[in-house]
Amino acid sequence: MAGAVLENVFKTFGETVAVENLSLSVDHGEFLVLLGPTGAGKTTTLRLLAGLELPDSGKVLVADADVTALPPAARDVAFVFQQYSLYPHYTVFENLAFPLRAPGRRLDAESIRKRVGEIAEMLRIGHKLNDKVTQLSGGEMQRVSIGRALVRKPNLFLMDEPLSSLDAKLREDLRVELKRIQRDLDATIVYVTHDQLEAMTLADRIGILQEGRLVQIDTPRVAYERPATVYAAQRLGSPQINIVDTGKLGLEDGPPNAATTGIRPEDITVDADQGEEAEIVAVEHRGDETIALIEVDGIRLHALLDAGISMEAGQRTRIAIRSEYAIWFDSQSRLIGSGATG
Amino acid sequence: MPDEAQRARRALTVSNRIASKLRGLSDTAIAWIFIGPTILLLLAINIFPLLWTIYLSFTNYRANQPGRPVRWIGTRNYERLLGSEDIWGYLQATAHFVIWTMIFQIVIGFGLALLINRNFRGASFWTTIILIPMMLSPAVVGTFWTYIYQPQTGIFSYIVDFFAGTGALDMIGSVALAPWSIIIVDTWMWTPYIMLLCLAGLRSIPDYLYEAAEIDRANALQRFWYITLPRVLPFLMLAVLFRGIENFKMFDLVVELTSGGPGSTTELASINLKREAFEKWRTGYSSAFAIILFVTIFGLGNIYVKVLNKVKS
């Protein structure tokens, strides 16, 4: 059973094309993350699924039913917004209970109390049920927002960068919780983010969007190791993948029509016994890892330093590139081969 | 040319001298220099008159008899005021006026704001049109409404008679209708103000709240009750605070329309105050009345602001 499907969907806002001939399908119980920079059409895609926008052409299906022309209320979807969309002046309990009291879904008081209690416990806000939402911290407010989506077991959860307004520590906690909850509830989630780490850790599959078009949709591992285009390769991995013209730096053993080569920072060995002469331009120590910006033959590369190697800016060294992990692209920036899968 | 350069240099040394003088001052001293004029002005035109009025309210002073010795008579002015039945009549008329104008203006103003907020074509044009009464002088408004209210030739009486068949209505001359005549004019003039503040509140509500509610299947009434009203209420209450205080002191419109009549049916507190102070020249007595009004407004205003702050948080 498909959780949700978009078929050849177009959406424009005046002159701007937000979504162009987009087709994608989310399986039941799947966690799909849409990744892309601002303006790639992620949010529009989500709003099309929710019914907050109607497509210019194409079809939208939720739980195998054609909902293209239906309003949000008729689609039985839940939406978590980037901003906490809570009802001010009401308690956490009232906010969580609200969707259960809506017309056509009205539950009796006892079931509401039970359901709200379960969700609040799951999100660890059970002790805050009687507090007004305005008294909560940012993380708690966003948990209530997520809770409001979770209480009513909809066909489809849509989340628009729900963690982006939280601080790093909370984001990490909620990320783990969200994944756990999704597994527990067997929920179908479409999740929008521009944070590649969220995409890699949460997703069953990642959909990479570029200017309203779907560039690639694959599991995180495949998307990372076999990116469909240079653009897709640049969306995943921090620091970004190094893109070098084929033929330079001894990268010659690729397919014959290779134009550019992608090398992940972790595939460059600095302080090697032999290899290209290089100069360290800058060193970024991030605690658990150290990244060096190095210059070879006028080309600048990011490299992940092995533990135990300490380098300083200005130092000269030798680098070795594990070309067996290189990713090869043709002159149209499309993938033609990668070391990881042969 | 050298002349000019010299002058420029001299100007620079002067400004340097001022700067060095200022540099010697502490931050507190500079702060006092900045707020000093304002404080002096405030003392001269607000604080001193208030204290002087409090003093006068305990005397038998009459401003039209400057030579007469001023005698301290203790709380006698207050006793006479609070014991007088007329005073309660004036206060009652004032309360009637304030309460009804606020009710009408909240309902109509909020309603108009909801309509304007739908952003139909020409919404900003209609907003401007609606705001016109608010921008007119109360003296002008009062005068032309006396023509509108004119029982034989006025349009108001004609329209009401046309639809309700009431016959000629003497809005200003009749004891039953006169209080409503000023309520109608004040509502006509100041509803736009309430609308404007409600509109500011409505515009501050982000769309995603309504979208979230739509997904939650909230109906129109729930959307209003859970989102619109709580968000607009602080703005609305602020508007009512401003207009309520203004209307408690209502003077100009009433003078133009009814001058307190017929009899004393529309003699609001400030109308009566002006009569006592500047027609009967009972300065001490009217000072006491002014103080009572001041304390009343101040007290009610404070309670109101407390409630407002609670609503805001």
C-alpha cells in the first residue's frame, strides 16, 4: 500500500515555477526526507501533499485515494510547521486534545484523556499537560506541535523543518525520539529539511530536490555513495565533496567519458609517505574530527585528518587520494561510475 | 581661501572645546541634561496643576473673585459632592455613554476589521473611506450632525421614518433619545479607530496558525475562538482603554450636539465640571469633583491595565 503519491505535479506561483513535473511515491510506514536548499520546492511539495496548495496539473494520492481536489481536512494528514503552530492561551492538554475534538472525529472525554496522555508520555511532556503553552520552552513547544500531529493517527505525517528552530542539543534529542516514534507507530512521514545530517539519520529514503525537480530518490547510503549528479553529491556530506576535473591529481583511471571527479574529504590521506606535494591552507578542529583545507597544484580540497595527525596552516605535506572511492561524472554532471559499487 | 581654512579651523576648535567639556561629565550628568527639559515641562504642565488642584479642592476658592481670602474648609467640598444626588446622575449618564459606545464600537469595529482583513479588491480604498470620520474635528462633526438630526429637514429622521415609520424623530430634543444621539455620533466617529487596532491584531496572526487549524479540521467558529480572538484581544482591549478614557472625559461632541440637554439628560461629568468651574465659578468645589473623576479614571484604568497584562501573557 502506498502512503502517498505525487504524479507529474506542476505548481507555479506567478512567474516562479515551484514544482516541475514531480513524481514520487512514499510507502506505508516509510520515512521519506526531502532535502534541498531554500527555494528547491521542498515546502511546496509538502503543502501539495497536505492540500494547503492545489497543483496546476498532476495528481495527488493519499492512502491510495485520489485527493487532488480535496481540502486538507478531508485528506486525514497531519502537518508540523516550522514555527510552533499552537493555540496560545490554552494548556498543553487543550492543544493536544484539539484535533480529537474536531468535527467528524470527535472522541469521548475518556478516550481523549487516554490518547493525549499516551502521546504526552511518548514525547516526555506528560508532566506539563496543565501548563499553558506560552510557559513552555522552545523544545517543549515543538514537542507539543509534533504531539498534536501524532494524537490522531493520520494517514500521513508531513513535517516542514520541525527541528530547525531548536538549539543543537535539543535537535539531536528530538531527532532520535522522532525516529523511535515513527518506528513505534509505523507512521508514514514526509519530512522536509535542508540539514543533510537530519536527512542521513532519519530517512529510509532521501529525495533530493533542485529547483522544483526531483534529482534523486534513494536510501541514504546509496544517495551518499552513488549521487545521481554533482548537485546531489554536494547536498550530502560535511564538508562538501571535492569536485576536481578528471585527469588532475592523478585521477585518470575513471570511465573514458568522465569529465569531473568527486572525492569525499574522508578519502584523502594527509601526511602520506608518498603522493602529491600539498600545502595546508587552513585547519578546522571540530572536536571529534579535524578538517584541513589544502592546496595542490592550485586546486583547493577539503580533507578529513586521521586521528593523531596534527597539522598547522602553512605546513607542507604529501597527500594520497583513495581513487578507488572516487565518483565519476560526465560533462553534464551526471553520474557515470563510482568506486563503491564498481 | 586661507581665510576660509582659518574659519573652519576655528569652528573645529570651538566644537572641540564643547566636546572636551562634555567629556568631563559623567554618564549620569549627561542623562540628566537630556531628560531635564522634559521633566521640567512635565512638572510645569502636569504635576504642579494636579497638586494645586488637590490643594484647591480643600478650599472655598473662587477664581472670579481674586481678592477674596482663600479659606481652608477641609473635606466639605467632597462631602457635599458625594452627598449630592445630581452628581450621581451625571456619573450615571457618563457610565451609560461610555458602556454603550464601547459595546457598539467593539462589535462594529471588530466586524469591519474582519471584513477588511479578507483583502478583497479595493480593501485599502475602503479602509481609507472608513477612517475619514476619525480624522475630522469633533466640532465639525458635532455641528453637521445637528443638521443630520434635525427632525423636519434632517436625513436621519427621514431614513428612520422611511424604514420604521416612526414619524419625525427629535433626536436632540427628546429626553429619551438625546443620550442615544451622542452615542450614535461617537460610534460613527470612533469605530474606525477600534477597527484599525483590531486590524493590526488580525494582520499579526500568521497564516500557518489557520493552516494548522484547517488540517486539524477546526470549523470557522473554532478558528475564531482558538486563534483570532486570543490574538486580537490585547489590541482590542488597548483600543477600549484609550477610547474608554477619552469617552469618560467626553466634552466636545456633546457641547456641539446637545450642550448637556434637554434638561440635564446628557450632562456628562465633564460638562457639569465645566459648568461648575467656569460658569458658576465654584473653583474649590469643581476641583474636588475633578479629583474624584481623576481618581475614578485612574483606579479603573489601573485595574484594566492589570487585566490587559494578564491577557497579553
